[in-house]
Amino acid sequence: MTELGHPASRRGQRGNPIAAGGGRIKGYQSVTFRRWRNSVVLSQIGSWKLEVRGWTSTPRYCELFQHLASSIQLLIPLVVSVAALFIVGCQPSDLGTEWHRIDPPAPSIDFTLPQLDGTPVHLAELQGRVVIMEFWATWCGPCRYSSPSLDAIYRQYKNRGVSVLLINEGESAEHVRRWAEHRFAAPILLDQETQVSARYNVHGLPSLFILDRSGQIIYAHAGYGGGLERRLQLILDQELGSAERHG
């Protein structure tokens, strides 16, 4: 409980209701912000309530605090808007130091892996599309953040020539199916023997590879540090824009 005032003199110091810097409301006994309690409630803000203890029977005091509560409620959308601007401003505007384009590109290694329903996916058949592959597992903590970001990328770019493959490493179809619970639209592939991850020299999860339209590896990235979706958008917009300009 955070208390904004202390018992004040009844002789009525009536200047600025809230003293600068001290949080005291002059002329009133006590004002508190706290969760649900048995006391007089003047206004509710979310799960918090503005309460007044002391001379609550006087309508004039109640009216003052009603105005105070209304002012606070009016400020909430402004605070949320400012916070949203800060969040947007914190989104990465470039790839940062951890993402480097492979130049010259490296050849990818072809493979065939089953999806959860048993349908096989052949990497070679995806040539002509930009392919994002992530090696992941259900026990991998960072994968709980990276895989949903990749699924969002799949939903956004699948009709623009982009394929996303979520390649589970070393787990059974039933276990992965229970964990996924139909939350992903992107194809989930099963590398149960970890043969494909070994061929791609995967030593940690998540590990991500991006292939250009010719099937060459142009990015390889391990781990998850936040901002993945935005960085992939930057890469894909550049790749797709370049292809559209020359195609």
C-alpha cells in the first residue's frame, strides 16, 4: 500500500491540493492507493481503487477526490500511448552486429523430412522461394519465443514466395504434436535422428538458416536475443524487393 498523505490540520490549508514533490493532499486526513479493502471507494482504476480515509462524509471532499480520480483516469490513455511510442522506437531498425550476410553464399544441403502428419517435405522442391529454417525443440527455452515469431513471419509472407520450416530436433511426433496444440500454421518437420541438424552443423538451439531463391544459404544465426520478427522482415523485404526489381 502506497500512502500519499498524512493527517493534516483541520484548520484548512487550502492552497494547491497536492503539495509539490511531497504527494500530500492538504486539508485531508489520508489518501491511499491499494487493492480491495473495506473502506470508502471513490473511484476504481483497473484492479486498483482510489480510497479516502478520514472525513469521507463531507460531500465537498468526495467531490474533490472524484475530480482527482477522473483526472488520473484521463491520463491513463496518454501514458499508454507514450509507452507504445517508446516500444515502437525500441524495435530494431537494422540487423545489428549479430546478423551478417554470408558472402559468397554457401550451398545448402538437400534433405527430406516428414511433417507431423507424415507428409514429406523436400528442400529441393522449394527452390525459387526464400526459405527460413529453424532447428528447435520443445525443451528449448528460447525456442518458445523464436518459433512463434517465425510462425508470424510465415503467415505474413507465405503468399509472397517465402517458406518457413520449423525443424524439430530429436523428438517424437506425438510429443511435438501435444506441445504444438495446433498453434502453428508453419510446417513442423521431424528430424528425429538429428541427421539433418548434424549435416548443418547445429550445436545449439534455436539455430536459423535463410536460403535465397536459388537455394544458397545467405544467413545463419544461432540463439535468440529478441527482435527476431523485425529483423526477418528487414531481410525478407530486401530479398523480395530485389527479386521484384529484377524479375
